[in-house]
Amino acid sequence: MSKRKLTRRQAWRIKKIQDERASRATRKDSDIDQQLEGGDLGPEQHGQIISHFGRQVDVEALDGDQTGEIFRCHMRTNLDALVTGDNVIWRAGKETGVVVATLPRTSILQRPNTQGELKPVASNLNYIVITIAVEPLAHYNLIDRYLVAAQLSGIEPVILVNKTDLINDTNRSRIETMIELYQNIGYKVLTVSSIEGNGLDQLKQELDNRISVFVGQSGVGKSSLINALLPGVDLRVGALSEATGKGTHTTTTARLFHFPDGGDLIDSPGIREFGLWHIDEQKLIEGFTEFTDYLGYCKFRDCKHEQEPGCAIKQAIAEGKISEQRINSYKHILSSLQES
């Protein structure tokens, strides 16, 4: 599709808006520099990013008498993009503070935007809690996209099946088959009902003293789970759309919450799909953890694992060591990568 040709007035308006935005950003950076140079800020101290709002962040103080208090801060111009979970050095101000430095990350979860650019979502994570539900129905392909992202990020995934109170004779077999498949691969699978409270104690124990991020489609009950795990937080809960059966977005920015007995939880905006178009075929197949034992053992180096003779992965499928469902999921994702 050819680009729409702009009129001279439209081009002028676009440039004017861009110039105004750049001017506001420059003035804001100048104000921050004046605070830093003018001695209007307090001493440097450690903090943690609790949430992110454009060019501002909420920082929880980790030092001194203000430990546990949350402060709205600007970010110094020369800093890389900050995300929820980052540990930083910041200085308090009269109205807003300033983040002046970032500390090394132990892990980073990223996802590509529509332009294929990787954008960080959350950092310093121990667990990616892939939250699925009986309604809306979970699809293997969506779960596998999250698992590939977790594998490539080096962050341990946990599959959490929520809304188990909705399991009935119609859907029970599919849910049990799905759970068994991922457990056989070696993934940790938990079941819970935020309505009935089943499984909450085991989930709390699993998240204890870890930093975890909840990811999953809108409508799977992430906010309800957090309300059940952290009484008093009272996140706004969105009902399923009657027209589509899909969830309505209730979270607009990732936010970190503390468990009273230890551990942190990050609630991220609802993600209906986790794009993987930034990775190549080799990275994709490495993201299917049970495939790795057979990589490099096919008869042909360029084996596509279709009908080629001597394919190690096809042999593993025939022997029941790799499920047909997973290889189909791999091929589906690979096809989407090739199309993009």
C-alpha cells in the first residue's frame, strides 16, 4: 500500500506538533538539570521502580527513615528505558524526585512492538506466571509463545490455571490433557480459583521470596487473583465481553506489589498475543525445551522436521518423547514468523 500523500498544511501541522513535543521535553530536561546542579535535591539513595508513567516513575525508597514510601520521580535524560522492577539510585525533591542512575539487572522480560523493536516489560524477575483460564479458553499456541519468551529470557515459567471453579464435564478432559502435557515436559503447573480460594495457599508458597510477573490474556483473572492474594489492593476487575468472550483491559501499566510475608508480584497490562517476530528459526526451536536433546542429530543439517528421512525430532514424536501438539504449535509459530 502506497503512503498517503500529505498536503502542505498537514505536513506543517505534524511538524509543529513534533516540535512542540520536543520543546517540552527539552524544557523538562533543563529543569531536571537545574535541580541537580542547584542543590535542590536530597542525597542519593537506593530505590525500586514500582510503576512507570511515560517520563515519570514511582520509586519506592529502600533506605533510611523513608523506607517503604513511594515518590513520583523524573528520569535523568541519559538513562536507558526504565521498567517496573528496576533497582535505581534516586534523589528526593520538593515536589518530584529524580532517578539519577540504574543498577544492573539480573533478568529482563521484553516483547516487540508493532515495528519489531524490543521493549522491556519488567526486570529482575524470578518467575513468569503464565496465567490461563477455563474462560476464555486457553490455546496451546498462546501458552507456547509465552514459554518461548521465558526460555529465551532465562526466566523460569510457571503455568497457572485460574477459574478452575468453571471446569465442567464439557471442558474437563481438555484442561486435564493440557496440564498433563506441560507437566510431562517438566514445567511447573498450578491450579487455582480466585472465587473459591482453592490453590491460593500453594500459589503464595510458590511466590514467596521471589519476584514474579503475571502475564496472560485479558479476562483470565489476573486482577482478581491479585485481589485474593493481596487483600486491600482492590484492583479494578473487568468482566468478559458478552459479545466476544474476550476480556476487557483493566491494567494500563505494570505495577509491583509486595506480599506481606515476602516476595513481590508485578501485574502487567493484558497481552492477548506475545509477538515473537524478532527471533529467528533457530532461536524459536531452542525455545521448545524438550526439542533441544534432538537438535543436531537429524540426517540433514537443514532438516525442516517435516517429511525428511532421518529426522531426529520426527523419530522422537513417533516414540512419544515429543507430543504432536507441541510440534504443531512450533510449526504454527514458525509459519507466522515467516509471514512477518
